[in-house]
Amino acid sequence: MRRSDRQVVDQTKIFSIIQKCDCCRLAITNDPVPYLIPLNFGFLPEENGIFYFHSAKEGTKLDLLRKNPELSFELDTSHAVKKGRFACEYSFYYQSVIGTGKVQFVEEPSEKEKALSLLMKQYSAEQNFSFSPESLARTVILKMTVESISCKEYLPPQS
């Protein structure tokens, strides 16, 4: 990492940054260029981390992941412009997480429900959600196990 002064290595802090994010971008293999897609997610802070995504039953993302379940991901938050006196003195405050992972298709209804609850928890203060068997049956759940992860941050000084 070129800017090691901005590196975050504490896993608890990395996981807290992930939980502040509202979008996870997946880069999926699609020769000759990657297929990049922004997704809502649920996050489980176990080991290196587990992400859950939901999807309709068909589409480019699913077709590509069936061919190759390995991907890269990116999340970012805490954006703000750092002003300067001159253009080259401007900068940007941020927190970002990148990594690699491998996707599995979740079939078990109880794990689908757990995944959707985590996803809802990411975006809502409410805790008690229920999902009908019909909605679970028509929803594809992707489980991405994180294989590698790195994090950087550049934040304004605390006053």
C-alpha cells in the first residue's frame, strides 16, 4: 500500500467502516473487461467478513458468477472535500475498503432469511422483519466470503 500512513489494520475498525457504507461495488470477471455493479448488502463480521446480496432470479451478474464466483469488491464512505488555497492543495477525505471474495448461491430458506434480515439491518433501524416463503423462493441470495481485505482512511482532524 503506497499510503501506509492511511492504512487501517484493526479488523474491528474495518468492520465498523463497512457498516457505515450504503453500497458495495462488485467487479465480476467478464472478459475482456470486468463487469462492475453497485449493490445493497448485509454484512456479517465473522472471520474476514461475509457479505450477503439479494437478486432477481436471472441477469448478467448471476450468469457471470455461475461461470466464475471469484470477484473483487469496494466500499467507501465519509466523503468530504478538503479545500486548499490552490487547486493542487485540494484533497478528499474518505474511508474505503477493498478486497477479494468468493460467492456462493444460498439455497437454504433459513439462511436466506438470515441474509435478508442482515440486509435490512444495514438500511433500517427496525429489527424484526419476516419474509414469506414465496418471497424467499423468488429471491436469489449471494453469500460472499471475504478472502482478502484492506482499508484506508483520510479524515479531517478532530477539533
